[in-house]
Amino acid sequence: MIRYLKTSRRCPPGKRKAAGKQYSSVPLVIATAIIINSPKPFPTFILPFINIVNDTFFPTNFNAINTVLVSKYDDALSSLGWHADDEPELGIHPAIVSLSLGAPRQLAFRKKSTTIIHASTTLFHGDWLLMSGATQEKFHHSLLPSLTPAGLRFNLTFRWDRA
């Protein structure tokens, strides 16, 4: 996984692009790698995670995942700005699954029409999160900077890209 992240680079504000979408408020994600299962197969280190995701979240749709975003957060200030995974290539009401590894961090949700946080949860090492239904249509989410020291954190986001 580290080899893939070394090929990524830190991007200045307004320049980070992931899965074809420009993020203006996401400069503090230190490294992001996008691994797509086409034309080459997934690397072997990611396969056990893919199997868990498919078996647990998509048991009737084998091979439901074809894209994995791997993000590395170095410290408490590393964060991910408000956004929705609502790219057209993900389809209507996409299912997004993520796995948190490392230091715990706060994930918050707010309705797209407001700046008031609607809900939040702490994601601990080994926590899985499923966002489905109208989540991406109605809400933005953000990995907030931590107010207390936080160590290294990785997040693996599993998606089905229909493009």
C-alpha cells in the first residue's frame, strides 16, 4: 500500500483531483492513490479487503467493487473537506464502503443545504462504514481535523465506478 501512496503527491488547495472530481477544500490529505481493477487486476495486498467488502456488503453482486481510493493522513491536521461522492459515474444512490486503519478520527455529516453538522461519529481502527441510499444526494461529509494529537491514519474507500 505504501508503494502506491509514494506515487501520489501532496496537492495545493484547489488542485486535488480524485476520480475525475476537483476538490477545492481538500489539500491536507497527504497522499491518495486510486486503484482501478481495469485493465490490470487489483494488487494482491488489496484482495482480502475486496473479498470482505463483497461478501459483507454486496453478497448478491459478486465483483461489486472496481475502484479503491487509498488515503493517508499523517497527523491531526490532515483532513478531508466537505464533499459528497456523487460523481455521475457512481450512479444514483451509490454504495460507498470505507475502512479506517490507524488513529481514530471524527467523520461528520451535514445536509447539503446547510453548514450545520447533522451527525458525526468517531471512526476507530478497523471500523467499516457504509454510506448508501440517498446519503450522497442529500448530505456532505468531512473527515474533520482533530483538536487533539492524532497519529497516522489510512482510509480505504471501496466504490463501483460505472464509467
